[in-house]
Amino acid sequence: MAEEKESLFSKNNLKLLTGPLSSSNPITVQVLGICSALAVTAKVESAIVMALAVTIVVGVANMAISLLRNTIPNRIRIIVQLLVVATLVIMVDQILKAFSYGVSKQLSVYVGLIITNCIVMGRMEAFGLANKPWPSLLDGLGNGLGYGMILVIIAVVRELFGAGTITLPGIGELQIIPQGLYECGYENNGFFLMPPMALIIVAIIIWIQRSRNKDLIKK
Amino acid sequence: MDLLNLFVKSIFIDNMVFAFFLGMCSFIAVSKNVSTAAGLGLAVTFVLTVTVPIDYMLDKYVLQAGALTWLSDSFANVDLSFLSFIIFIAVIASFVQLVEMIVEKYAPALYSSLGIFLPLIAVNCAILGASLFMQQRGYETLGEATVFGFGSGVGWFLAIVGIAAINEKIKYSHVPDALKGVGITFIVTGLMGVAFMSFMGIKL
């Protein structure tokens, strides 16, 4: 059966990785995983850390479920999936607490909420349960990255207009809006840091994406 | 009075949807007509009211540092709090499964109207979120935890019913094609969030 085997990075497999970045983006198209997407985006740093955590969890969990797919009884599959994800999230949480305590404090309950992040469950239900481990890993990573991309875009907009800074992990706060502008009377728009603004930014991203890509408009 | 204060606070100020974005996924998916939204809201409120106190008891008597001393003094140094995610989600998932089976057996009419939503509740972030907030904010008594769970549920109920009602009306207005559906729901939710922010600082 050697000739039937696909190469590790065949076209189909690569598509699994890149599709979620645009045409099947988990946040703007599949509308999954909104909860955490909006809450952690007041600072770029926490958005990046969250994106990494979710990418790792989705990828590994998708692969694990795909490995177990023939042994899980259908009736209890949701509990099995939750347990797999919960175990991974506990590991991520412990690692975060050990190596970057400040960010872990900022993300507070949202690290735990990766467990119920619909992206994780959605990908396992839709992909992991029906596919081989390697494509599942790629699909998970792709969706995690697509999620992370939107997260970082929202965070950059919010932090730039809300506080005039960009905070990167490992580097710290960078002042982007020059001091001179403030002296001319420019003010930070604190409203961008408020939770409702995140929703409106997502809506605008969806709007832009759908008007550029008409196929995504329903009906 | 404290309990009343906590109740009002968890409905309006710390609203699960508008202040913390919890339970947004089912929120966006189900907010198309008022009656299904109300059904889901009721189910979520019920599950929240029961699971938060259960998780509170587990946290207090099993998970916290030194919580196991009621078994024997030698457990004083045991800290199981890193297990809380997995324990909480297991409680929620099994409770939801239990509720589903009971409702299916004794109230088939309710089951057929709620049926699809019940299993979904297990993965509703609002439920796990409430348990984690309960643990993080360190509510002192079982009463507080229960009131917090119930209040969060009511707040979620209000939010989803409100947005469903608005969505029913939006059908008749001219929304740009690309913004139809999800997009406009987000904007409306954002604006409702702004409205709810005005409750900030209210105390009874």
C-alpha cells in the first residue's frame, strides 16, 4: 500500500493548515471560540500567549482524539473529549504559571476556559473523529493559527488605539504613538479597552472579509 | 443584604455575556428566535444553579490546599487545586448527562423542545466560567456560591432573550449583505454591552 500513502506535506495536507487562515477561519467564518477571543485581547501580549496555548491544545487534542477514534463509544465521546482537553489544558496552565506568572494572572480564568473553547470541541467532532492522526494534527494547528491571527489583529487594534502601546511577550511595552502627538492634543480612546469594543472590531473584520470574498455571504 | 447585592451584581454588572464574553458560541448560534433562546437560557440557568454549589463544595473539601484535613491531619499539606479544571468539567459534563437522562424519562415534552441544547450546555463556557470565577473570587459560603450561580444564569438568560428579540426585528431592516447574520449580531451585542456597562458601580 506504499503508493497510496500521501506524503506528509502533500497539497491536501497543506490545505488543512492554510485553509483556516482565511476561507474557513474559525472565528470569522465558523464562528467558534468567540468567548476567549474577545476577553484576552486588551493587550497584544496576552493575545499572543493565548493564541499559542490554544494552537498547541487544539493540535495535540485533535491528534489524540484521532488516535483514540476507534475505541471511543459514541455515547460518551463528549466526556472523553473533555477529559483529553482538560488534561492538556492543565499542563498548559501549569507551564504558564511556572514560566510566565504575570501573563497567567492576566489571562486568569480564560486559560481554563480553553477546555470549553468551541474550536477545540468543534474540530474534534468535525475532523478528529473521522480522520487519521497526521491530518488531524495539521487541521488542529491550522485552526489554532487562524484563531490566533484574528486574536492578534484585534489585540493590536485595541491596544494601539486604547493605550497607544503594543506589548510583546519577552520585550515589554513599546510606545507606538509618539509623545509629540499627545502634546498636540491627541488622546487615547479608552473605550477600545472596554469589552464591547472587541465585539465591534470582530464585526468589522467579518464585514471586510465577507465583502472581499462574496462566497462567504450566506443565502 | 449581601446576597441580594451579589445577586444583582452577577446579573447586571458582572454579566456573563457582556462583561466576560462567556457562552458566546451558543449565544450567537441560537439567538434567532425568542422561544428557543428562552429554553436554552432556562436550561443554562438551571445547570449553573446546581453545578456552581457542587463545585464549591468540591473546591472547599477536596481541592484547596489543606482541604482534606477533615479526613486526617496528615493531609494538611496536600494541594490538589491543579486538578480543579478536570474535576469541574467532569462534574458539569456528568451532571448535564444526568439531567438529559432524567428529563428524557420524566418530561418527554420538555426534552423534545430542549433536546438539542442539553448536550451542548456541557461545552458552554458560561458554566465552566462561573465555576472558575467562583473559585478565583473565593466566595465564602455555600449560599454565596449558589446565589452567584443563579444570578449568572439569570443574567445569561436576559442577554440571550434580549438579543434574540432584537434579531427577530433586524430581519426587517436593511443590513449590508456582508454584515448580515453573524456580523450584525456582534455589533448589536457590543452595543448591548455598552448599555450594560452603565450599571457599573451600582450597589444595593
